[in-house]
Amino acid sequence: MRRIALRRIAILAAGLIAALSPVAATGQSMTPMRGEVRSFTDAFAVRVFPGNPYNQRIRVEVHVYDQDFQPVAARITPSAFLLAGQASRPVLVVVPFDGANERKVRICTESIPFPSEQTQIRAQICGKFFGHRRF
Amino acid sequence: MKFARAAMAAGLLAGCAGQTASAATGNVLFNGTITATCTITINSNGTMTVSSNLQSLSSHNAGGSAGSAQVDTTGGVSLSVDPVTTTTVPASDTTATTWTPTFATSGAQTIAETGTATALTVPGTSTVAVNLAGTKSGTNRFSAGNYQATVTLRCE
């Protein structure tokens, strides 16, 4: 029980380290875009702030990929949501090390393209994050 | 008596004239760090038209138009397009199509049309033109109906 509590605290602390340095600003698609996190558990946490640069509400999805753009089984809270115009909101991403001592991932914010057009453009902003595991 | 007071005041003034003020000075430092940021705003989607030989469906063809996006960045990021994986084609089109997305930028930084990831080093606002070309080879032809494809424009 105590071990689980310590683990949660460590994940939260790691997330706060990543989240406290940058400040979310309106109009940015995602911040931060770079980060290095040290974790004492088998996962590391990053808090990112997807932003909506438009004046209207859009649907945003957050995905995590490895260096080869293969999906990573990370816990994303929330992973899909509607975002008001000119707004941003925090998203917590917990990435497992999967037995490795360090892991590089891309956390990507994707906007859903406008419908009913022949060639749609999907905007994707990806941040690169480096997690180190400390024992 | 009046003369004595004036003489004393004059003496004090003369004594202080050569002295420096005792106020201390110090420097206050200001630091600021700007991390890489990137904002993509889609201005418009593109339109593809078919070529006269029916083997090219492209935004480059006559009557077609490129999609447009605006990228605001501090620099230190790269721009790329993903291979097209999401397409909708008419049921009558059963042959293979090769989709080639490309992009070019103007404004803060000019990038000639390319399909490979390119660094955005200049801070500012750039306008991105996104093009898509579908091609068929051999005897294959595009058929009547609605085509739709999604291009992912990535800033990382």
C-alpha cells in the first residue's frame, strides 16, 4: 500500500517537474515541445498543454509515439476532447519505461480536419520527451 | 553672531563637497528562456483535379489548388508531411494509387517544394502550401466518383 502511494507521488512529482517550467499560453498548439524527465518509478509523467489557435471550438486528440512513430501504450488523460477557441488545457501523459532505463517518445497533439473537402489537412504538433529512470 | 552661523554653514558645505554619497548600487539580472514552439493553423483545404490522361489526380493539375496553412514558430523545429494513409475512393476504382504529399513555405522562411522533413530555423510566420498528387501507372485510370485524402502536416 505504501509502495503504491510512493509510486503515485513520484509520478506526480515527475509530471510537475515537466509541467512547471513552461507556462501554457493561449494560441499555441502545444507546449512544451521539448522535455527531459527523471523518474524513480517504472513510468514517467509529462504534462502538456494543447492549444486551439482558432476562434471556434475544435476536437483535439493526443497520441504518444516512439521514435519510429509506432504508438506507445501511454496513459493519456484526457486523450480526446473539445477545446474552445483560443483556449488551452492541461493533458497528463504517463509513459511506461517498459523495462528500459530511458525512453524517448513523441507526444503529439492532432486537430481533426474540416470535413467535406477533397484534400484534408491534419495538423499535428509533436513534442520530443526524454525519460530517465533512476533507482 | 549672524556672521558666525554663516561661517559655520559655509564650513560644513565645504567639508561635504569632497565626500561621496553613501548609497549602494547593485545590478538586477533578468533571465528568460524561450522553448521551441509551433502553431499550425489550417487556412484552407486543397482540391485535386484529374489530368487529361486520367492517370494523375493532383492539386497541381489545372483547376486544382493547394491546401494552405500558417505556421508560427520560434524556430528550432522541423516541418514534414506524412505518407497518406487515409483515403476514400469510389467503389469503381479498384486499382492501386500512389499518393505523394509535398509542401512548400513562404514568408519568414522559404522552403522549395519537398516531401522530406525540413528544419524551420527562422522565427516568425510562414505560409505553407500543401500539395497532394495521386498517380496510377500502366493501364490503370482514375474513375468517376468522389476521392478524398488526408495529409498530415507535422511540426515537431
